[in-house]
Amino acid sequence: MFFTLETIDSTIRFNPPLVLLKQNFTKVYDKVNWVFLFNTMERLRMLQEFVNLVSFLIKDVKATMCVNGNITPYFHVHKGVKQGCPLTLYIFLIMGEIFNMMFNGVMKIGKVRRIENA
């Protein structure tokens, strides 16, 4: 929070062009698209055995819910992982890494620049 306030204060004083980006990763594992996840894992050259394990644990999964005491019929799950799944940490890290790679890419071509300490 301190860094954010200092950045805003410097922006007010010196008026440089600035973009602040706040990313909320709190539920990344609920929203991740599986095609994107597996493409990312391939691009990161993860071991095929790990990719296969992740695929086995999250693809072709059926789930049911309890709503007001009534159990719903089974339905196919197309994204996300079950609550408490040990894969959530790894998916969080993979998505964070791809975000970092994308951000570094736009910095490399000069679309964004790093704020240096004064």
C-alpha cells in the first residue's frame, strides 16, 4: 500500500504518464480456462507426466451441488477446480507466471516501463 501511495504522490507532483495495474488473483483457479491452462503448461515446457496428472484430475469431471438441502443432478465441469483441491496452488502459480511473461513482453517492446526508485 505504501508503494502505491508514493507512486500516486509522485504522479501528482511530476505529472508523468502513468498506468497503475491492480490484479486480483483471489479466485484465479475458479475462472481459468482449461484450454488456456494446458496451452500455458505446454508453452512453459512442463513435464508431460505433470500435465497428464493435472488433466486426469480436472478434465471430464462431474459435480453436484446441495442447494437448500436438495442435491442437484450431476453436471459436467468445464473450468475451475474443486474447493480444497491441492492443484489450486499450482494453477495460481502457473497463471501468475503467464501474467508475468505477458507483462514483461509489453515492457520489452516499450509499451510499459518500470518505475525506478527516486
